[in-house]
Amino acid sequence: MSEQANITLGSKSLEMPVKHGSIGPDVVDIRKLYGQTGAFTFDPGFTSTASCESAITYIDGDEGVLLHRGYPIQQLAEDSSFMEVAYLLTEGELPSKDELAKFEHTISRHTMVHEQLMQFFRGFRRDAHPMAIMCGVVGALSAFYHDSTDIDDPKQRMIASHRLIAKMPTIAAMAYKYSIGQPFIYPDNSLSYTGNFLRMTFGVPAEEYVVNPIVERAMDRIFILHADHEQNASTSTVRLAGSSGANPFACMAAGIACLWGPAHGGANEAALEMLREIGRPERIPEYIARAKNKDDPFRLMGFGHRVYKNYDPRATVMQKTVRELFKELKVTDPVFEVALQLEEMALNDSYFIEKKLFPNVDFYSGIVLSAVGFPTSMFTALFALARTVGWVAQWNEMIGDPEQKIGRPRQLYTGAPQRDYVPIAKR
Ligand code: SDX
């Protein structure tokens, strides 16, 4: 007899099956609740709701654990590559040498975008936010690839997935080039995925661009750290959009739009701007006080997390990457010292301790990206570039799930009961 959860609602009672995962919390299957009791569950923000079954990423927020197909993020960040992690997330297992070479070759054959897509950029102001451009241009891909939008055809889903993974760096680099008035640089498939992106971003037609292996490794690691993160807001957006049968390019554009928010992917841009505004360690107490003040909407950007009530393991790797990059490039940034002292003060402050607020992936990432040469406006676009791999993996898993159906939450209605229309002459 499988484990049951019981609920009694007035005169009605219901036994609901408890489902067990391979690791992590059990779930109570409430799908019959409304039909048998007439009541909904109520969970704004889905703090206690599992929206799906997934085998891609596991997070233990209390222990600060992040696994991709069972492999700890620390090991993947240290020993793997972004292309290998992309294969792992989308295919389910680490690739053999030949499988990886074939995957990288396939991806490299989709790095160019349709020449006409360049016209889309001309419609934006030069100072358009790169995320505005990414939303528009990625959504527009739907208009160029009618041969890979039939989501019921696994072959078309695979081609669309490879196109998205391959073209995001090209589009992100184009968004940057457009913003600084420099010509677009075509992909060079003799380079690695990340090296190709760096050249498209920082190269110019006037001279040869040599990829710095130290920067290439740091960026590749940053992409690994941002690749996937279970059912976060933007991934849930991609799943919800995909559940209606929308084409994958439109679904990814929806994910980009959601990621842009400062409470989510936009926090990396906001965190660096906050650290720069603080400017020097003596001003940290003022900002800590503001973050604790209920009447002040200010929050420490890059701090806190819906799931992690411990240190975000990605933040640990990110801080290590800052140290390594600064040492190897012989550079520094006073903002890093502000970040370290801000972390130290916050983690010793009862407000942050009681609310279990720790640095998250966005707290240090901006310092690395700034050291590499990206403007803060590009930070979330880089997050979207990397997270496209996770979105694609999660979207494919959702489409392939026999139990998936269109997402359609209900509500607790608190508006006016039925009433009759009153003609304006009588109001
Ligand atoms: C990402 O979901 C994911 O996996 C996301 C992500 C991914 O990889 O996809 O990990 C990427 O989005 C990381 C988070 C980036 N956002 C930020 O750094 C923005 C700052 N952080 C907060 O806005 C907040 O912590 C959230 C949005 C991240 C989480 O908010 P929750 O889970 O809804 O928690 P909450 O807002 O209810 O906060 C709980 C309490 C509140 O105080 P009380 O109302 O209980 O008194 O903690 C306080 C909050 O006021 N709080 C903070 C704070 N974060 C929460 N107070 C000061 N500074 C903060 N940063």
C-alpha cells in the first residue's frame, strides 16, 4: 500500500498519494483535491509546490547542494567544460570523447544567424538594453526556422535545441557590438564555444583577435555556473510557455523576459551597481542598515535566495574565480574588497543569520564579468546565454513528459460577487 496523506475539509476527507523522488523532499499528489473537495491549494510564489517531475538538476537549499544529473556543481566547474555540461544537461549523461566532439561539431554548425536577422538590430536605439534586444531577436528566430518548430517531431526539437544553444552567443555578441557601434563579427568555428563568443564580442575586423586562455576558462566556468537551476522563475516560464505548444524560440524569449527582472537574473547587474554605489568599506554599515529597514525597499542585491538557506555553492566558486582571474591577469578592483567585507558583515549580522540570507550566484559574478571587460548592461544577457542550455533541457523534458498538460493555475477570488450592469445614466 503506497503512503497516503489525508486531508479533511468540512465533511469531506481525501487520501492523496505521496510520491517519492530518488533524493529530496516527497510530494503529495493533490491532483484530485479540487474534484473531490471543491477546494484549491493556495501557494503564491509556489514556495511549497512541485510543478513537475524532473531528472535534470537537484538543489538541497539547506545544505547548499547543487547537482546536475547527479554531478556536484563544484566538480563540474573545476573539471568540466560548458559544452560538456550542455551535453550532460540535454542528453542526461557525461559524453565520451567522440560524443563530445560530435556535439561540439554539431553546435558549431549552427553558430551563424540568418543574414536578414541583422536588420532587426537596426530597429533598436544604440542605447537599447541588451536584454531588450535579446527578447526581440530570439523571439524573431521563430520567423526564420519554420523547419524546426514542430514540437511533436523529436528531430525538429533537437535541431531547434542545437540552434538555440549555438546562436545565443552570436546574438549576445551582436547586441554588445550594436550598443558600441562596432561591426558584427562572424563566428569562427575553429575556436571553442566560449573562445568564439569572446572573439565575436571583443574582436574587430581591423586586427586579429587572440583568445586569452585565462579569460576563456573563467568565462566557460561562469557559463557552467549559470547553466541550469531546477524550476527557477525563468525556467518555469519556459515550461509554462512550452506547455501551450508554443515554438521553442518563442518559449526561450519568454524565459529571457522573466530572467531580466532584478529579483532574478537581473540581480548580477544590480549587485555590481550596488557595490560600486557603496564604493568603499566605510559605507557598508549604512547599506546593511537600509537592507534591514522594513520601511526601505532597498535589498542587498546578490543576497538571499528562495531555495538556498545556506551558501549558494555557485557563489563559492565565483569568489574563487575572482581571486584566480585577478591573480593571473594581475588586475584588481576595489569593489571586490567591498564585496568581501559586505559579505563578512552581513553573515555576522543577526538579521541575515535569522533570515538565512547568504550570497547567491549574482553577488560576485559581476566582478568577474567587469574584469573581463563587459559593461554591466551585458551581465544578464550573459546569464541568458548560459541558461539557454538549461531552458532547452527542461523544455525538452517537459515536452517528452507523458503526464505534462497545459499549465493553468486557479485562484482565490476576492472580487465582487455577481451583480447587474448599471446604465451610465443611473451611476
Ligand atoms: C537568482 O530561483 C533560482 O534558482 C534563481 C537563480 C537561478 O539560478 O535561476 O538562483 C538566480 O535569481 C538568484 C537570486 C538573485 N536575486 C537577488 O539577489 C535579489 C535580492 N534577493 C531578494 O530579492 C530575495 O532574496 C529573493 C527574491 C532572491 C528571494 O526572495 P524570497 O524567497 O521570496 O524571500 P522573501 O523575499 O520572502 O525574503 C524573506 C525575508 C523577507 O523579510 P521578511 O518579510 O520575512 O521580514 O528576507 C528578506 C525579505 O525582506 N530578504 C532580504 C533580502 N532577501 C530577502 N532582505 C535584505 N536583502 C535581501 N537581499
